[in-house]
Amino acid sequence: MDVSATRSHPTLELSRSIASGMLIQEKVQTLYMSLGEIEGLTNDKQLMH
């Protein structure tokens, strides 16, 4: 049995964690921008009433 295959690879795990964090940050930014657009549309609609 190859012991190295069962061992954790901290560098790989760290890289995956950083990549996951970056992806989450990008998704949050996209969501925030979309919500801002929706809020702007809602405010515009309220001004028309």
C-alpha cells in the first residue's frame, strides 16, 4: 500500500480552499450587483407611483 496516497496534501488543500474562497467572493459580488440593479428598479418604480 502506498502511504503517500493516503496522506493529506496541505498545499493542494490550501490551493483548493483559496480557489473556493475566490469563487464564493466572485459569486457574492455578482449577487450584490444584481441586487443593486433590482433595488434601483424598485426605487424607480416607487417614484413613478
